[in-house]
Amino acid sequence: MQEMLDFLACATPQSWIEAALKQQQVLLIDHKNCEWKAAATAFHLMGKHATKLDLVNKMSRLAREELVHMEQVLRILKKRNIALVSVSASRYASSLRELVRAQEPYRLTDTLVIGAFIECRSCERFAALAPHLDEELGTFYGGLLKSESRHFQDYLKLAYTYGERADVDAAVDRVRALEAELVSSPDREFRFHSGCPV
């Protein structure tokens, strides 16, 4: 966990944690959406970079795990009689993707670095929330820490495998700065990866 806290420029603000505890239905629905998007991203990378063996292996495993997590969230939603409603995406991932350079291999480097930050922030938020939730949800979120931590490490290792170290380091610095701004600045809506709710 310390490795991930060191990787991020800031911790999740207390105001976000308080909002999450008050809006657990939205939290769970958006969490379900995030798991699906994580799997879809892994599938996309596997298709686009089908000749990169390490990437295909790691993304295949990641996609399976994210889909299992989505199914687990769906079971919790059903058990708690929470209806699946449409929840708009937060600004978080789309804003980070604006940093992705158009040309390869830089596009892959940026995509992998952003993936590392998304997984790292997810893990940090699971850890921040778990002690405050009911036993079922707290246990579930605590149980996700190991896999999310591995996903973070996989993305970062792949970035260094397929990119030049100096360029990956620079990409990490760019993404870190924007990521911290997105999670610590005012945000008009609450989502799993949103900033401080207004």
C-alpha cells in the first residue's frame, strides 16, 4: 500500500469520503461501470497490441478479474435492491486521456501510465473507504486491494517494458500532476473517481 501512496501526489480528500458514505448507491453503480470500463480498456489494448506477448497475457488476466469484480458488485446491488440506473461518467478518465499523445510508441506509454494511475487511485479509495462501510461492503472493498494493487503494478511494468525509461518517467510526472488536480479540486458531481463534491 505504501508504494501506491508514494506513487500518488495526494491522498483522497476527506470530503470525498464523506460524500461516498452518503451516496453509496451512486458509489456502487459507478463502481460497477468502472469495472466494466477497466475490462474494456484491457480488451482494447490486447487487440491493438496483439503482438506484445507480455501485454496480452497481463491484460487478459486483468480483464477477467475486472469482469469478476463487476459481477460481484452486481450481486451486491441486487441484494440491496439498488436499481441499475444510468450514471454519467466522471471527468476523471476523459481528462487524463487528453494527455495521451497521438503517435506510437508514446500513445501506448501514456495509456499504460494512465492505467497505472487509475488502478492506483482505485486501490487507495478502496482502502480509504473500507473501514467506514458496513461489514459486507467493507470486507468486499478490502478484498479488492490485492488485485487492484497488482493491476497498478502490471500497468506500470508494461509501460517500462515497452517504453523508454526517461519518457515513461516524464509521462508519470505529467499524469501525476493532473491526476492530483482532478481528485482534489471541486467537482459538480460525485463519482468513484470524482474530485471534491461541491
